[in-house]
Amino acid sequence: MTDKPEKPEKGEKSGWTGKAALAGAAIGSAALAAALLYASRRKEQAKKPTSPPSRPEDAPETD
């Protein structure tokens, strides 16, 4: 009559903690992937040569 509650085996998480850890890892890896994409896109834009704005020869007179 002394039933012990079942404990998870070694290395196995019980209840919501395992699911929370898995969700946290998924969110973290998605955030890391987004950061890498953002950084590579900014790096590509920085490498593009920018030409100075062209000045028209016959610019209208303005005050």
C-alpha cells in the first residue's frame, strides 16, 4: 500500500519542463538565424558602391 509516484528515468524531463526547454531552444535558434540573416544583408548593402547624386546641368533657379 505504499505506492511511490512514478519518477521519470534519468535524463528524461517530466511534465512541462521538457516542453518548455524544447520551445526555448527553438525560439533561441530562430532568433539566432534571424540575426545572422540581418547581419549578412546589412553587410551586402554596405559593400555596394554608392555614386554621388548627379547634379543636373540646367538646374532651375530656386529661392
